Amino acid sequence: MDLSQGVPIQIHLETFVTQGEDNETHVFDEPGTLVQMGNALYIRYQEVGEDAGTSMPVTMKLREDGDVQLSRGSSNGDTQLKLFFANEKRVLTRYRTPYGIIPVETVTPRIDVRMTTEPVAGEVYIEYQLFANNQHLGDYRLRLQFNA
């Protein structure tokens, strides 16, 4: 299948957040697109806010080396978060907010990416910790499943 032109997919995303004593779970079912550009695969979709009416563009870049880059928000908007996940590595990145840029770091103890092309389907599973100013903000798990 030629993924260079983009293939419509259905996305099921679950995120699990632990911050101190608080636990949250978020579930999204959204239409998206899977595109291959060079050696990377891109999953793109609009994350519709739980309060409805708001949406945020999300792009997940699956690199050939197994690393994953997650971008939420647009480059021309006032809010954009870029997270980089590399297995067992600490990676510094930034979170642009209306109040300025906040440096954040991810530590990724586990990352699994599986995909098939016939039929087009896959799963991305990431466990990571988020830090800002050397403060541990929380533990996160992300599980994105998709199929054409």
C-alpha cells in the first residue's frame, strides 16, 4: 500500500496520568491520517476537547530508529508542546504557552511501536516521566491504536 499519499485511519488513544496522588484517564476516538514521508511515518489527527468545541492538531512522528516525536498545537498558535521519546533516554524540549516558553524533559523507560501494512494497523505504547525545572511533574502512559 502506498502511504506517501496518506491513508485515512481511525484512532483510539488512551492516556493515563499520575501526578502525586491524582490519577486521570483520557480516551479519544478520532479520525486521522497516516502518511509516509521519507523514512518516517506521521499520524495526524485533531484531538477534540472533552468540553467539545475545541480541537488541537496532533502529529505523532514514528522514526525509523524507533524514537517518537509528539507535537500538540500548531507552530503558528500560541500553545505548542513538542515531546520527544527515546527509549531509556532523557530528552530536553520546550512547551510554548501564551506566557512564554517552558523547558520540559521526558524520560522514557518504555516505548513500543508495532505496525502492519496489510491491513494498515498499528499500536504505539509509551511510558514516560515528565520534568520541568528538575521537578518531577508526573508519570504518563500513552496507548494509540490505529487502523485503516
